[in-house]
Amino acid sequence: MQGLSEFINNTMPQWNVPGLAIAIVKDNQIIFCEGFGWRDVKNNLPVTPKTLFAIGSCTKAFTTMAMGILVDRGQLDWDKPVRNYLPSFKLYDSYVSEHITPRDLVTHRSGLPRHDAMWYRTNFTREEIINRLQYLEPTKELRTGFQYNNLMYLAAGYLVGEIAGCNWEEFVQREILHPLGMGNSNFSVEASQTTDDFACPYLHKNEEIKEIPFLNIEVVGPAGSINSNITDMTQWLLMHLNKGKVGDKPIISPGNLHQMYTPQIVEPNPQDEREVLNPSYGLGWAIYAYRGYKIVQHGGGIDGFSALTTLLPQDNIGVVVLTNLNASPLHSIVTYYVCDRLLNLEPVVWSDRIKEGVAQAKKSTTKAKEKIAAERKKATQPSHALEDYTGKYEHPAYGMISVELKDNNLISTYNSITSQLEHYHYDTFISYSELAEMLDMPPELISFVTDKKGDVTNMYVPMEPALKDAVFTRIPEKEMTELSFLEKFVGEYELAGQTLTISLRGEGLIASITGQPDYELVPNKDREFNLKNLSGFSIKFNQNADGNVTEAAIAQPNGVFVATKKA
């Protein structure tokens, strides 16, 4: 490894990476373990072998190992339906709900695209997310294609906890981290910040290195919440290269370890690089051939951190690279350099190649922004006053978006992500979010929909790139669902010689009239309620100057009929 430190020190500035830590194991020995650069730029604090970094999706292999341990104990079967263990588990498609297996959950072949907007910065609990999975649309049939999905790993970790009688964190801590001696590793960026040696997260933008807030992703922990350092991660590498044992003590059986390194589904392969061939995905690991050698690897990226864990099991080599820069490819560049050296291959100049790819990605982003600007219809106006678009809009999977008017600007908030909505054309607005600005992403277009009465009822929002826009339905003001508000409408109303009865049932209002079925009243706005499952029918209660309800105006497709409230 002579010259490795010089290579890293020379390459880090090219990619504007503040800090990097790398560990290499070969033939059951730690042959390199060093930190480079700064874990805290502002305070000139250096990276050490003990510096904690977020390892992101490198966590996924810990989740599959936890599952493998349960398989070894006969408590879990990779290929029996998840419903054998979680009877209420439900996805969008009933066939998939009944047949999806633990193996499917962790091999990205569930049929679901990423749907990351559901968990990113959410306030949902894991159980709430599990219950909302049934409302997420798939884009493929079960087991027909590779689509990376963090939510299925959340479900896998939840499954581990339900079987083991504890949560995922407790099981991984007890069965993996503790036996390996990974005493510095944790499951929360908040825990990292209580230590005396942790890396701060950074972003490179406009030729500047900017420190950004830590992102807490505990809710999706089994997919990516572990924080570790290279000292601990060497023990993880050594255990894998020692056929699943720590010394002579087995953590997992060689058979289950072998399954993790065995292709389960083919990954899409654009064949851009002739050195990287036949990529596939195992159980928590990506697998491919690098210049004729088998690589078992997983990357990890979360706000401000990029990581890469690599095994060459046939050559008894392991490498881990941790950095504190958002979406940095430096971990791959350094890992390939190390592999080339250890395998006695002529080094490939990966840094130059990857720079070309980054430049192409920036051009694509620029073109996307130009396309949005070019397609804008000029000289148009919204169909409503801006205030009419305000309110709360709900989706059964994604949850709530609120729209407010501040200083004559519409502001939307979703999962604590704030966006300014600028009029684009007609009832479509262009969304400039703080997140898109930070990551230099193209803005999104959001459309509002009006019903026949002229009321704004829905928002169409691009939540998942692989699907059409998600429909968020406007919900009534909270007051309209409160008992004290609903009680004043209860009573009998005279309607053309018949009696219309409004009564409370459960938490809502029911309308009844002789000879007709009961109708559930769904709150709309301003004392107006729609008749559930009856399009074009509504009831609006009118009040006098004293605030007393005097009549109910019943709107039907053929007219409006007024019922007078009886004393």
C-alpha cells in the first residue's frame, strides 16, 4: 500500500471531500487503517480511525445478517410468505400481499419503485409506514425486475423485531455489533453527536463546502441508519472473510453467508464500463465482476455522507471507505485503486472517467430546467385567488401537505420540507423547495384541480418519478370534524311535506329521509357537507344573525331544495 496515502491526499481536493477514513483487510489482517482530512472543517478537527460516519445503505447487510441468524435458528424461512410472520402485512396488490417472501423484501424485487418521499423526513412511525404500504402503487410484477426500495428493508427490519420480540436495533446490537466488538457503532446521528469524535455532514455547491444539518433516519433504520467508524468496520469485514465467525465463534452459518453473496436478481446493466460486468443483487449486497474478480459490495449515501463497503471473498480482501460529503463518488475511486493494487492490476484512472459522468449528469439537470421554462404558457392566470388554494391535502400513503399564504406567496410544507409555489401557468405552480435548491435538482410542477362547483379539491404532486403524479385530496378544516361544531346541525327539517333528519352517528353526521337509505355527510367547507358516494349532492346549513341553524340547502344535479329546521 505504499503511495496510497499520497493518492488519497491528492485526490480528495479534486472531489472537494472534507474528510475520509479507509480500512483494508487482507488475509485476516488489518493492513491499512487511517483517517484523512477534516471531520469538522470549521474547527479544524481531523478524521481519525475512531471518527464516526453515517454508513447509509451499507446498513442493509446488517439487516440481512440479522434475518440470516433467525433463519439459522429456524425462526424464519427466506421463502415462506411474509404473512406467515406478519399476518396483517398488506401491499397494493392482493396477490403480492399473499406471496411476497422475506427474500423478496431484501432483493429489491417487490415490484415497488423507491417511493422515498414517503419516509424522507417523515414523522410517521415504522408501524404507520408498514400500514400505509398498501396504498403505494407498484410499477412491475413481483420478482420480474430490480427496483431499489428502502421501504421493503424497513419492513424486513420490522419483521426481525416482531419475530425476535424486540426492535431491530436491539437485535442487531445484541447479535451482531456486541459479538464483533463494534462498541462505537450506533443507530442514530443524535447518538453520534454525543461522542467526542464524529464527522460533520457537508455538501459541495457553487464551489463551496457547506456544512448541512444531520438527517435523522431512524424510522427507516433497517435500510440505512447505522453510524460507525473504520475501527469497528474492520471487524465487520474480518467476520465476513472468516466465513461468518469471530475467531472460532460463529455469528451466522457459512450457508446463509454464501446466499448473501449469491445473485438473486439481475440489476440493469448499461455496460458503460468494460471492467464492471454482470451486476446483480444478493441479500443486502450488490455482486458483480470487476476485471474478472468477484466483488461483493454495497454503497451508502445519506445527507452529507457517502460510504462504500467492499468484499472480495475469493481473494480474502475487504475495504471500507467512509466520507463526509454528500453524493461523493470518491469512495468508489479509492476502492478501485486499492483493488487494482492488491490484485496486481494496472490501475484504471477512475477519477477522470467518473468526472465525465458527473459532467453529463449536470448537463441533464440543466436541460430539465430549460425544458420546464420552455413549456410554460405565457400570459395566464390562476383560476382562483391564491387564498382559495390554501388548506391541507392528504394522500393515504404519503400523508399530509399543507398550503399556506404568506406575504402573498403560496408556501407548501411536506414532511418539514418547505417549498415556495410560484405560478407557472393556469392552475399549475412551480415548486421551489429548499431540498431541491440544496441538491441542485430541477423544480417540480404541482397542479390544483377544481370541482364542478368551482372549489379547489385536489393537488397533483410528483412524488415518485416512475409513476404518474400522486393525488392529494383537500380535507376540511379541523373544526368541521369536532363534535361541538356538528351538534348544532342535529335535528329535523321540513322538506316539501317530508321530514329530513340529521343525526350524529359515531364521529359524523347522517342524513335520513323516509323511504331512502341513510346518507353519510362528508365535511367539505363553510358548513357544507357532501353526500358520501353520491356525486353532485351536498347539504349546506345556513344560520341567522344569532348563529342559529335555520335551514339546510340541499344541492342536487336538478336544482337546490331548501329544508326549514323545525323548532
